[in-house]
Amino acid sequence: MKPLYDGPPDGLPERLGRPGAYPYTRGVYPEMYSAGRLWTMRQYAGFGTAEESNQRYRYLLEQGVAGLSVAFDLPTQLGLDPDDPLAAGEVGRVGVSIATLQDMRRLFEGIPLEQVTTSMTINAPAMMLLALYQLVGEEQGVAAERLGGTVQNDILKEYVARGTYIYPARPSMRLVTDLFAYCAEHLPNFNTISISGYHIREAGASAAQEIAFTLANARAYVRAALEAGLEVDAFGPRLSFFFACHSRLFEEVAKFRAARRMWARIMRQEFGATEPKALMLRFHTQTGGSTLTAQQPDNNVVRTAFQALAAVLGGTQSLHTNALDEALGLPTPPSARLALRTQQILAHETGVPEAVDPLGGSYYVEHLTDALEEEAAELMQRIEDLGGAVKAIEAGYVQREIEESAYRHQREIEEGERVVVGINRFAGEGDDEPVPVQRIDPGLQQRRAAEMRAFRERRDGAAASTALDALAAAAETDANLFPVVLDAFRARATLGEIAGVLRRVWGEYR
């Protein structure tokens, strides 16, 4: 890009449009935040036991968050019970440990589910965790159609960026579309997928790659849903997205604007969507975890504030701001509160929300938006040439692109071409002053394993076995698995048992 632009790019009015109108470059709502409808402040949290995480959720609600966002530990993400040998050393460490209906009940004890929306960052076993959430709602007397929130349910990015997959890609896609179909009928206010560029970016992708690989995955989900017999205007409005926001402020704003209009065109021109909400790219943003530093951690507050500003200028619908200590461990209550206050100051003291798309029409931002769209479109065409996102992932193309980008980025830091304050410039005394970090009780795993043994001893084992046999039989057919999973949890089966049945039927991805 050039340092100075004296005019807008050619043909801008057609690409720009009005806020709340196709192609949604300027935002998905006509008034955006100016009418007092702020983005949802949704702080990601979860650790240790359900009881501990419940206390953190209550604390965050008291501090002013508008929605909950659940972090699950690695065993839960991989469909393992906490007493599974493969769960050793990871129970409750990077999120909350959930394996049973009893656990999910404790997680939301005292939190009225009809009054909050809940986002759950869960993918391979997304159906199972959403089923548990629905059952807790039933116990609270909340009808399924009144439950609101988002389940991530984005398995394709797990194969390229995170690694918390269980099954091969094709049966995993079946779980995704079964969830789409079930929610369309029974959970109409739940966003059935949060197609994630965040983890792709955190793995090392550039801004253009984040757009391209995210939208390519989204295209694959739409195709799978159509092949499963769903109507695009029925499931399209419940698709949502999840992006990272890093520190190059104008590039991040342009990234969000380019992604919005690209998705609107794909949905209208390629898939024939006519429902306006099916054309809208609605997204959650999290500030860049990979930009945080363990050295001089106070600097992370500043990084996060600028990244949050970029997300709001780019028109996000909800936002998580990282805490200053997240390069060292899970956030402590004071650091979590400061991260939330960063959003609240941005919302209520800066005046930024008062204007709709305040950077719209900026010569630089519009040229940058066009440039990112062009680069992302070229990458998406390469994926199409390989047969689409699933085949491109199976061929290793997307993984290689991300790895090469991450290598270039790290080399630039090591060679001083890219400055990171406190790391390769402006480092000095005091960098290693200790910072309080959240500690996970080392005895947690033993207690959770004992809970699982007691849970199995108390239940009707024959009823649980019958329900699991029914799931195995259904997995061999084309039947929607969501109701069968619900029945298994009602019979007191565990997450690990349900995921294990499908492992035996479908195999594991290696």
C-alpha cells in the first residue's frame, strides 16, 4: 500500500452501499451502535470445576457483561471424560471440565438462562454440549425456543489450526449439519455455528488469509447443509463468524469490511439467498492472544485497547478483550475486570459508537479494503481449484499456507523488521517482575475422576447402555443424531461415552 491516497478507488459507491444494506460493507445494521445498541460484551471464561466457573460467571455478570462465553478444558473439547487416561494433566486447566448433565447443571446454577445468551467454544462435541445446555434449560423451565446464544461447531478449522478434532472430516460435517437441522426446528434463537477465523489467525495466518480460509470453510458448510436438504434462507440467518483483531488498526478495520461484502455476494450470487439476514456476516471478535507478551505484561492492556477500538470501528457484534496476564495463565479476577473495563470505557467515554462506520469513505481504508478483498478472493479461488475447503484441507494446502505465513512473521520479529515493544525493542529492567496468575488445584483431576465413578455407580447402568446402543445404531443411518444424543444424556450417559460410541462407529482422524 502507498503512504498517501488522494482519492477513492474507482467504482466505490457500488461496493460501499449504505449501513444495513447490501453488500453490508458499512455494517449489518443501519444505525449500528449509534441508537444505543452496543456490541455484546462477552468475556470468555471457564476453568477448573463447574462450581468455580459458575462463580466467575456470576462475578462477570455483576461487573456488567451482557453475555456469557464458556471455555471448556481440553478433555471436554476432545470428548473425553475426566477419568480417561488420555485426560491426565489437562482436567480443568484451560477451561471448565464438563462430562455430565450434573456438571452442566452446576455450571449454570443460579443463572437464569432465559435472561442471558451463552456462547460455547466447542467444536467436535458441539452437539453434545448444546444438548446438555438444552436439558439444563428444560430443568429451569425455559423452553428450547427461548434459549439464545452461539455454539462454535466449526470443525474444519480444527484440522488446520487447533487440533481438537475427533472424527474424520466427513462424519464431522454430518454432526454440523444435523445440529443445523435440529436447531432450525427446536432452537431457533441459537446461532448454529461460529465460523472461526480467530484460530486461523492465531496460528499465523495473515489478515487476507484469515478472510479467505474462514469464508472458504463457510462456503463448505453451506454446501453441506444444502446437500443435507436444508434451505439456505432457513439456516443462513443463524450462521455467525468469529474473527481475531490484531494490532494493525486500519488493516483490521478493512478486513472486517471486506469480509462482510464478500460473504454477502457469495450468499446471494452463489447460493441464491434472498433473506437479508442470510446475507449478513455477523461476527464476534476477540483481541489477539498471540500478540500478548509475557515480558512487560502491562503493555498488553494498551495492545488490547487498540485492538478493541479496531473491532468496534470495523462493526463487530460482540467482543472479548484479553486480559494482561493471558500470556502467563488464565486471567485472575482483577485482570478480567480490567479487560472488561477496557470495553466499557470504549463504549461510554470515547464517543466512538456515536457515528455509523466512522472510517467509511477514508481513502486509505477503502483502498485497503479493496486490496484485502482482492488478495482473499485469489486465495479462495485456489481452494476452489483444489475442490473446495475439505479437499484443500485434506491435501494440506491450507495448513502449509498458514505455516509459511507464521514462519515469515516470526522471522521478521527475530530480524527486527517487525517491532514488538518489550521483546525486540525497548526491553529493559523490570521486565521480569512477577505477575499474579490463576492457579489450578493440582488435586482437581483426582476429585473429578472420583465424581465420575460415583456418577456411574448411582445411575441406571442398563438404561444408559440401551441409550448408547441406540446412538450406535443411529450413527449407521442418516437419522439426525441430536435427539438420540439428548436421550443418551437423559439416561445419564457421559460425554466420553457418547463421543466414544461415535469413535467406534466412525473411527478417529489421524
